[in-house]
Amino acid sequence: MEFSTNKSELLRELNLTQGVVEKKTTIPILSNLLLEFEGSALRISATDLELGLRCNCPAKVKAEGAGTVPAKRLLEIVRSLPEAEVRFKVLENHWVQVNCERASFKLVGMARDNFPVLPAIPKAVAALPAGVLSALIQKTIFAISSEESRYTLNGALLLLKPESIAMVATDGHRLALVEHEAKVAGISNELRALIPKKAMGELQRLLAETPEDAKLDFSKDESHLFFSLAERVLISRMLSGQFPNYEAVLPRENNRVVELDKDSVTAAIRRVALLADERSRAIRIQVEKDRFDVFSSSGEYGEAHETLDAQYAGDPLQIGFNYQYLLDFLSVVGDGGKVRFELKDEQSAGQLRPSGEETYRYRYVIMPMRI
């Protein structure tokens, strides 16, 4: 049972598996990769039981077979090797030998029968544009809750319709909603899927390695979601439960609109946040005719204030926000251009969105803070 493959191609696939491999586990096999070699390819599988990844790497197979090896150690070894052919051979007692030029390693493996079986991929239900899905994830992933007790908020809701793709995430304090008009092949009615946060992060890594105009095949069964990109497949356990009725919290009457230069307001908030209270992260925003003021204060550090020119003609208003929530949104809006702060009063949620024509309809709702 032996094969050989190119170092750089192998390293690229091994890097992609590291986020899936379970690093702290009471089940040792989950720290290993399953290597299966047959025909002209090496198939690499990784799983933590919640998430699975299967990818292929071209290989010259001398004798078909399979073995498991410690994922982290194999990555470190391959990373250290010269740019040359890497040869693998499965020995007795599940050990795996790795040779490259004059370097030789023997890794303690485990029986392949102990490795969890990844579910079979069902027929694709939709073909999604890789670039669009990547943008949806980037604009929503930061708003996902990290509180494990709020199970249905630990992921984002993907909404597929015949003419559009949308994604929404919330942690109860803010909500990010992004929509994109595009024909979705295979979809005749609305399809909803809750994608866990870890799966979204790994999917983003896969999409970064994929041309924007490529298509991703999406499929699902009763308990898993499947994302297929060429020779790579990401398998995620689906979040169960009911996602909140996000449409009910979208502001309807936020008619105090302030338009600002995106880069200027981002820089101002970053500066003023330097003296904000570290625990609450609260800053105070004050708007009046053609002015936008940002304030912060901390009993420990002091106070900060900055004034920006703004397009605003409404009544004066003061409102408090968590500065980190504002910066999360501003960091994923394209450089340059303008953003709109749409406000109602001191107690109501504010809404932010990019100004002008956008290929993505992006809305960000943020709850105010007492100041």
C-alpha cells in the first residue's frame, strides 16, 4: 500500500483540513486524517463528528490501500519538506512511512476501521455562485452568537429562492441581513438551511481557494448539509430548531437618516473607542444639522470626542451603541463610498446600510445602549 504525490499540492489540501480536525478530543482517531489511495488520486478525509471534509490530491498509486495519520504532525512534516515528490507507504501495525529525497519519517497511525464513516453525498438541490456565497458569509458571520445556550443563533440562516440568495445572522443584540439577486438553478420554492458558524468559517476557507465564477453544488439530507466544490466536499451537521422571525425586528420607521463617508466614520470610531469603557464598549453618537459627533468616556482612562461633517437635516438625536458592533459592519463594507445611519429615537434599534447602488442589499440592525 504505497503512493507518491507532489509536495505543494499535498500541502494545499492538508492546510484545508486543519480547521476540521478535532484538536482536543477524548476520541484519538478524530485527531487523525484518513488517507485513501486508489487509481490516480489520494483522498483525504477529516472530521470532528460535527463537520467533515473530503478532498482529493493527484497521486501516483503503486499499491492501493488506506491508513490514518496524525493530522497536525503530517502537516508539519510536509511543510518542512523540500519541493519534491513525497512518498507514502503503510507499514505493519498501521504505521505510515513518509519519504522525501533523503528525509524519512515513520508516523504512528491507527486502524482505518476506527475512522468515522462520512455520510454519502445526496443529489445536489442547487448550484450556488462561489463568489456570491463567499460575500454572504463575510457580511454575516461576525453577527452569529457565540453563546452555546442560544443554539439556533449559533449559525446563519441561508435562504434560497428561484431568483435570489440571502443570508441572515443575529446574536440578539444585532442582526446582519444580506440579499443578492441571482437565478438559483434547481430551486423552485424557498429553501432554508441553518449553517453552523464553524461550518461557515471552513466554507469561507474553501471558497477563498475557488474562482469567483465557479459553482458550488449544495445538497442536504435529514441531518447534514453538503457543499461540493470540484474535488472538495464540506459536510456539516445541520442546526435544528427554529430561527427567530428576523423580519419582525427590521426597522420600518427609521426616518432620521445620516449619510457619512465610510472611511472617515470608521477611523473616527476607532479613535474615540480608545477611551471607551472596556467592559461595555459603549460610545455615544449625537446627530444634528450637518454634524455627526462621537463621544466616549471611561472613569479609568478619560474622555474622547470627534466631530464629522455629515448630510443630515433632521431633529437632533443622541444614541448609544457598542462600538465593536459598528466596526464589525464597517469593516466588511467596501472601501470608499458612503454609509447610512438610519435612526428613529434613543430607544429604538438603528439600521446601517451602504449608500448607493450595491450588488448586495445589505442591512445591519443594532440595538442601542443606555448612555
